[in-house]
Amino acid sequence: MIRVENLRKSFGGQPVLKGVNLEVNRGEIMIIIGQSGGGKTVLLKHLLGLLRADAGRIVVAGADVTELRGEALDAVRRRYGVVFQGGALFDSMSVFDNVAFPLRERTALGRAEIAERANAKLEQVGLGGMGEKNPAEISGGMRKRVAIARALVTEPEIVFFDEPTTGLDPILVNTIHRLILDLHRKFRFTAVMVSHEIPEIFEIADRVAMLHEGLIVETGDARAIQSSANPIVQRFIRGEVEATNHAA
């Protein structure tokens, strides 16, 4: 579904992506891990078409999005759903209006069908009957569920998750991960997730890619990554890379 080829990006002469190669298969959950500042969010922004690469290609369902502009790029983006870090809900809108927002902006559906779809998505994430509340009136875990419902309400083929469990306690992390897995099994979208939740992500990932210093250093299923002989991967899994950074 997605193929990244030799993707390079620098800011102010400082290379961040140094030739990233990655393939995401149709219908799988691909989770990208790596230390903070290693380029995960920059890579995600390229996949979303928010940044332009210095070199390389990103091919989505056969279309080279690095060459697309305007309506052609928007047509690819309409196949996307995005769960932003922190949820990025509109505080001035109700839960229902947050979920309905993409349908109002991107479709010509009537009011009744928009309401039906938005309420159905709220039911699917366990928030039936909560539509009239404002984001400030619900818990952090509920806000994550609203963000997921909003991302899925347009029935996207590809869903991007940017640190979807940031700020949650361990029990809620696992609850949100199980929700994502259940929704993935039901709707079979292709998922790309950036996450730092080790080892929890190994329970839901079909495959994991380790991004380190601007390069994908290893890709494999959860078991292969956990048993990797690569010392960079092992240090990250054990938390030694982050500990070194904090000490510095």
C-alpha cells in the first residue's frame, strides 16, 4: 500500500531523514519506533504530504505522492484518516461535531446521514450517547476515543496514528491499543503508527520498523524485533538509548 524509497530530508543543513526505505503492506498494522528526535514525526509528515522531501519517493497505492500537487494530492489524502498526538480535538465543538467535522468538510452527505455515521462511530469506540458533551467534560481516554472515531468516520483506507496513547496511564494505553486492534480487525484499514510504547506495541503490531538516526535499521514482526541481534534495537527495547540521552 505504501512504499518509501530513499527518502531524504534536511533542515538548515542538518539531515534528519538520510535515505529511509520502508514498505507497508495493505491491511497491516505497521508501527514505527525509535528514540525521540530520530525522525519519526518528520517521516509521518512526509507520508501525509505535509512536508516535501529533498530526495526520494513515497508511493501510495501506485501514486507517487512526492510528485503530486493540488487536487491530485488531495485525492490521495481523502483516502487517509489521522489520529493526531494529543487528539487535537476542537474544544469549541461537541464530541458529536468533532466526529462529524470531516464528513461536513469532505463529503456532500446530507445532515441525516452525517448524524447516522457520526453516531455509529461513537458507538463503535464505546462512546454512544456522549455526543453532546464537550471535550473538556470527558476524560483523557475518552478524548482519545473521540479522535479515533473522527479519523475513521470517513471510512479511510489508510489510518495514521501519531503517538495515540501519549499521556495515558498503562491500563488506558492497553485499552486504546485493544480498541485500535478491534477496529482494525473489523474495518481492515492499513495502519501506520508512530509509538514509543514498549513493550505494549508488540501486542498489536503486524510488523515493526526501527528508525534510528534517520534510517530504518530493522523491520520485522514483533517476535523478530524483540529477538533481534541488532544492538541498536536491543538497547532501545531495554530503554538504554533513552537513559543515555537523559544522562547527557
